[in-house]
Amino acid sequence: MYVGYPGGPERMLTANHCGLGKDWRTPQNDLLVGTLGSPSLCFKDTASLSTTGTDPYMGYVYTGPWDSTQAVDVVGSEFPFVGQNVCVSDSWSGEHVVRVESVGNYIASICAPWATGPGFYTVDDQQDGSAGDGDSGGPVYVASGSGVSAVGMINAGDVNNAQPCEGRAASWRKCSSRVFHIDIKSVLSDIDDLSCRVTKLYLQ
């Protein structure tokens, strides 16, 4: 999620639980994406990355495997609905098509004593590990005209639906066929409340 602050720096939204103050790097070529900092919406497990200053953030989402260089423009955002087929694009697992199982969900917060949400669950009907460790903060989206519309942000896998990970191999990764995502519309509403100007959506 790419946001611009009036008179301020470019930033990109991602998962807060990845750790404030930490540098984020791409799994391929170890390129610096930015540093995780404020603003933080802990109850929605969302925080922002500050740009490195050399490579500006852009409003595109990668499609295909985890190491793909193919991308499409993100043209808007929308709410998910039960039964909808959506795509998740994971920095480690790559792109998967999954189905929205339920909406209006909350889960125990990773970083605070309150619930995280609202969000929604998706399931992979092929029982593949559609997302896992290292994929948090990646986009959930649907086709929209010449581009895609953002629907959510990858948050957490259901440990009761564990499956082998796909994409880039790593011994520390755990993946699931059932995944919880944060509603992007809800996040955008809170960003507006923080007097931020939303301009574009972006995949890490």
C-alpha cells in the first residue's frame, strides 16, 4: 500500500508485526525496501515503510511466481465478499488464487491485548500453502479493468490448516491453506483519519 503525505515522504503500508525500526529487504537479491516505522495501526496490524530515497515506491502488484518481474497497475480498492475468488501475491510464496471463506472476522492480536481486524479468511481449494512466514503485508486483489483492485493485506495463517510451503524454500517457513487478511478499505479509512493522502497501492 503506497501512501503520500502532503509535503512529506513516500511510505508503503505493510504488517506491523514484522517489527518497528527494522529494515525490510527483498527475498531476491536482498534489496532494501525501507525501514518499518510510524504511523502504526497496531489494532489492524499495519505500519509503514519509509522509502530508501533511491528507489521510489510505485503503484503496481507483481503477478506469477515469487521471483516474477511481471506487474500490473493497481487502480482501486474494494471490499471482499464470501465466495469471491481473489489473488494473493506473496514475496516468498508467489501468486495464488484463493476463495473468500468469511468476512468481518477478528483474530487475537500479535502485538497488543486487543483483537486485530476487521478482516477476512481465504481458503485454497487445492489445499496448497497459499501464504506463510515471510508473506505478511503482501496484497490481496482482484482483476479490475486494465489493472487490479486491492481487497486486503496478508496477515496470518491458520495453524490448523498447515500445508507445505511453495515458492522460495526456507527451513524456517510455515504455511497454510487458510489465511487471515486485513480489510484494505478499513485500513484506508484509518489512514485518512491520520490526515494522510492515499495515492497509490503497491506490492512489497
